[in-house]
Amino acid sequence: MKVMALILSILTSCQIINSQSPTPSQTIILTQVGKTFAIELPSNVSSGNSWILAKKIDADFLELESTDYKDLEAEVDGAPGLDIFSFKAIAKGETELEFVYKFAWEKATPKNAPRKKIKVKIQ
């Protein structure tokens, strides 16, 4: 399955920085201490897959406020949606979030599982 493009919903004045040479699977977010932002990743829970954090959040810089799923076509069974992760920036610095699209109950992550890396710069 091809990975759909990442959709970022930036709340409370966060900005996306365009890097000169970004990797195809990495995005950069610029935010400020105390601000909240959300990352929305295309998903389809009817397939059994969802986006999950591939590694622990750096608690020195970010706090996970909530996770949610939003149906894009609520009236259609099997329609795609969005996995939504909301974070709060708690200190200046840089960190990276890594997400993987897989079955949540799988202990081992398949080598070919889609991944998305997001660098967060907090001012």
C-alpha cells in the first residue's frame, strides 16, 4: 500500500519550515514554547492499520496531549480518515517524531512499514 501524503493541521500559529533538502519522508515544524500543534496522518482504520509513534517522545521538549481518529466520509464504510496527534511544546530546542503505519497489536514492525519523520524546532 502506498503511503498517502502527510497532511499537517497547524494550530495556534505554528508554522511549517521548508527545508532546502528535505528527505521525501521528513517534514519540519517550527513552533513556540507553550503552543499546541496537531499532526494529521492519512489512515484507514477499517484496514486494521493506524499510525503509531515508532519511538518514545522526548519529554524534555514535547508533551502528547491527545490522539484521535477522524472519519473523512462518516457515511461510507471503509472510507479513509485521519490519525490525529496533538502535542504541546514545553521547552526550546529540537526533537524528532517518528510515526509508523502498522497493525497496533503487532509487536515487531515490518521492515517495509510506511514511516514518517517530523522534525520539531521549538523557539
